[in-house]
Amino acid sequence: MPCPRCGRTVELFGDELRLLCRCGQWVFREALPACFQWCPAADKCLGIIVGGGSAADLAGGAHGDPGRQEEQRRLQDLKARIAAAMANCPRPGGAGAAARAETGGKIAIPEPQQSYRQAFERGLEQLRSRNGEGLAELGARPTAPGRYELPVLDGVFVIDLPAGRVTLAGGDQPGWPENAPGEAWAILAVHYLGSRPPWREPSKWISFADLPEARGYNPVYRGRVLGRLCATAGRDRQTFIRACTRLGGERFEAGEEGFKFQVFPRVPVAIAWYSGDDEFRAGASLVFPENITDFFSAEDVVVLSESLVARLRLAASER
């Protein structure tokens, strides 16, 4: 799938909806139309879902049976609400004419600008309300009123609150795509600085599955994060070691090969790697300090994991 920014071809796995391009742009998979948009049996199918009866029951008994009439009314109401939601959806994947014009008539998962911008603006608003309180404890260094430098992974971000933007200090830091933090990293930075004390001192490492609010998502996380890692930067021992070393990872006692990354001043992330064999490919685990939720939501932890794996993938591909 081509990147909308630079045109490079980006390969997405079957269960992936997005992937970070080398230029820093998230590339989203096109979505297929929902079945009710094209299937001639949609009325009957939705009727079964709403009313719990069979299609024949709905077709034959609706006129004289008040219960069936109510089911039909609920069905029509559901269809109307779905149609309205699709027509008014601001995302390029909506069914409105303007949205279709923007995407050449396709129903597509959108580029993330709108949702990312909204998340970024909310994060900035929360951070501004801090008035600089506690930011030094998070590792941020003030350089001017409302302006801070923050070490992030192998780079230094500049968070400029009056300007409402996040950039790289000096503007030229090798390893960051297009010499820019990218939208996901910018949001993570403002969310990290927007976290409020008290911050607990961690005593152990935990996995994503250990987060109570994330357990239901863990199978998807394993595929989108760990599966992607083991298919790219972690496909073999030497590639994994090279990628981790290039990204500034420190040796860590875990797995057959382990590395720890100081992603944010108070948030390290460690990766344990295990070799594969003729039957199974290589495996890996990401672990976080047990106080990770003091700084990030479970959703942020997913984005953090994906973004770290994306940087490792780029590091592995460097010549």
C-alpha cells in the first residue's frame, strides 16, 4: 500500500490496520464496505439481529402481530440511525458525498490527522493547565517560558506550548524519520508530561497482558506488536541485536537476548527475544515498569509499543 506522504510501498500484515512509514506517516489499510451497504438481504439480516426471529417470521407476520410491527419499527429505526451515522461521519470512510469525493469514491479507513490532532490538542490543553508544575520531575528541562526539552528514546524533543507543537531539538537527529517526531510520538510526549503526581516507584516489570483494562485486547496486541517485531527487527538474532544497538538499547537480563530502552526519562521499556527453530519462528516480549499507568493509558501503551517497534524496524533496515 503506498504511503500518502512519500509514496513508498508499505506492507501491512493481514491483521494490521496501520503501519508507520519510513517518512513518519501512518499508513492505514482500506476498509471494506460494511455488509449492510451492499447485501440485498440486509433488511432480513438486520431484522433477525434486532428482533431475534427468522426472516420468514418477519416477512409473514409483521402486519397483524403488534410484536412483529414493533420489531419492524425497531429495524427501520436502526437502519435510519446507521444511514445517518454513515452519511454524517467526518472520517473519509463515511458514506457522505464529500467524504467519498475526498477518497475517490472509496470507503476507506482515514489518515489519522483528525483523530491525532484532536488527541494532541487535548494533551496540550491538559499540559498547559500544569503551568510547569512537576515537569522537572519528569525529566523536562525548561528553555524558555512554556518551552521544554525532553529526552525521548535516542532523541530530544522540544515541546513548545505557546506554539502548540513538538519538534526535534536542533532539527537534525539521525534515526528519526524526516527529522521529525511524528504524530504518535508527539502525543505520547504531551501525555507523558501531562501525567500528574504521585508517581509510584516501580518494583517489578509487567507485560501488556498484566494491565487489567488491556487483557481483552492482548491477542490483538500480540499480533500487531510482537508479531510485527518478530517478522522484522526480531526475525533473527543478529538483526535484533543490530537494531536494538542502533536505537541506543542497553543490554538487559531477559530472554536469550534482552535490551532496555529509556523511552522517556521515567518510562523504560525492555524487550526479551527468543530464537526460533524449524517449527516456530523467533518470539519476543515487551515489558514495562509496573507504574506505567501512572503516565499512560492502556491505549497509549499500545501506541508506545507500536511506535518503538516501528523505530526498531527502521533501525534494522538501515545500511
